[in-house]
Amino acid sequence: MRIGIVGGGQLARMLALAGIPLGMRFTFLDPAADAGAAALGRHIVGAYDDPAALDALADASDVVTYEFENVPADGMQRLLDRVPVYPHPRALAASRDRASEKQLFRDLAIPVPPYVLVDAETDLRRAVAELGLPAVLKTRTLGYDGKGQAVLRTADDVAAAWERLGGVPLILESFVTFTREISMVAARGRDGATAFYPVSENVHRDGILRISRCRREDPAATTAQEYAARLLAHLDYVGVLALELFDTPQGLYANEMAPRVHNSGHWTIEGACTSQFENHVRAVCGLPLGDTAPLGCTAMLNCIGKLPDIDAVLKHADVHVHDYDKQPRAGRKVGHITVRSDAASALEDLVQAITQVLPEN
Ligand code: AMP
């Protein structure tokens, strides 16, 4: 089967690495001449709203999927007119804007932090009065890895935050004092079958994911699964979806969802019977989903900025390096490292050892 992917970054690359053994062939649409996935298939160099490039992708594909959320809606529709696209772009439409995403969560009785939509500085002052401080101001679209966000701690922060982010649609959310951040990575096949990975427990710094740990037995797993299942069913979803949640003493709050494979699921490559990438490929191709059961204890550490010395990493047993073939740049995800162990305590020793050699941690 021929799979087209909108985007040619590391997620597309890992999808191809999982799909090629299943006999799939890949075409990537990405404007960057040095797209990391290009080595694994055909690369159409073009903009995501270029009709000729989109048509070339559709012509080269039996099915199309995407690796990021900010695909222009018109471009998606053009593809959809020519070829099946999974997950259906209605999932993109829901997640592209934090306002529609939060409304969807509410409609499905998935709790969210209190929030107010903000379009003008006067709205922001009203929203601060309504929600209280601290609060987080976010752009409603195009934000990722903590970009387009400002934490407001005192009334003095309001003007500067507006200065920095104002002029585009914004959302102010109450600051959640969570005990931890978790995500649920789930898959749904074309036949409606679902599969859920163990909870990932995620550590972010400066809005960027640093470490995800597979939590084989997690008290939040049942609720997180239930919330993800509601989204999958409601969206008649096909593929892998990730739901990011804040765990608090009052229960779980949904932060956001990603209608795609997700960084917090990268540990599944070595840490689960079937990786999130293989399950996404299986789902969009109409194949049966694979077992999501964990294999031992697993954690994933992101390499931010540049890769560590590979010898210092690989001298440890059961450690796996994923190099995304990207140019080093501060704050950029250029690779990840998976560590595995049969015992949780030994895993933490490995996490510590690898953390020591990561350049930006
Ligand atoms: P996001 O882009 O919404 O995923 O936010 C990036 C990170 O910022 C999250 O993973 C949290 O660590 C933090 N964050 C976002 N929203 C909130 C919030 N309402 N309260 C506290 N921390 C937040």
C-alpha cells in the first residue's frame, strides 16, 4: 500500500520506519529540502497549500495521513476530494484551535481547567478578574512546545503578556497546580476496534517534553482511557490519538489532544509489543491493530538542541538512540533515547545516567 504523509519530520520518519517492514511505501510532502523523512521514501518538496504539490501527493498515495496539526484546512479538503485521509480532518479541525478543542472536551464531559477566550486587552483584564491569578495565556492556534504562551503571576504581568502575544485569538486558562502530567496514547482501526497504551507520565520544562515514563499500573489509567475512548468514538477516529492530561487532587483535566502519533508515545518503539507508529500505519491501512502491552519498564528522554555523545549513551545495555537527522538548534527536538529495564529501580538509574550526558537538560 502507498501511504502519503503531510509533513516529513521525525514523526513521518518513524511512521515510515514502522511501515516499511509491513510492505508499505511512503511519499512525504514537506517544504523543507532537508526533511528528515526524505531518506525513507519519495519527497515532494512543496508548501502545504500548494495545489500541485497536494495533487502530486494524492496521486502517489492510496491513503494519506499527517504528522502535525497545522495543516491548512483547504489543503486537507483538496486531498480528501481525491484520496482517503485518516484520521478524518474533522479531528484536525477540532484540535487546531484551543477554543474548539476545549468545547469538544466539555461536550464529551471531559473536565478542562476554567478558561476564557480573549480577543482584546480589555477581554484579558476581564478574564484575569474572572479566573484570578496565576493563569496561562496561550495563542489559540499554532502553539507548540510551550511557544505562544505566557504565565501571568501578578497583575503587572498582564500588559507585557498582551504586548508579546496580543493581536491574535488567545485563551486564558487557570494555572493548574498538577501533581504530574500524563498522556493517553490510543489507537482506533477502520473497523472501530480500539487499543490503549499504558499511561505515559511526562516531565516538561520550558513547555518542552523532556522525559516520558511508561506507567504500567497507573491509578489514572481507567479514567484516561475512558476519556480517550469518548474522543475516538465521537470523531469516528482512525489512527493514533494522544490526549494530554493534568493529574490533580481533584482529578484529571484535559490539556490538549493531538490527532497523530505523539512524542509521549515514542517509548512504545522498544517498550511495547506494537509501537504507536506501527499501530497508526495499521489503522490507516485498515489492518488489525497490534498488542499495546508494555515490555518491561521503559522511559524516553528527548534530545533537545543537539545529540549527546553516542558512545556515552550506547555503552549502557538496553538503550536505544533515535537520531532525527536534524540540524542542531537550541530548543529543537533532534532525537530521543529510549531506556528499558526489567526493574523500575534499575530503570531510574539508567534515566539518571543518560540525563547526565544530554547536552541540554
Ligand atoms: P501546551 O502547549 O498547552 O501543551 O502547554 C505546554 C506545557 O505548559 C504543559 O505541558 C504544561 O507543563 C504547561 N501548562 C500548559 N497549560 C497549563 C495550565 N493551564 N496550568 C499549568 N501549566 C500549564
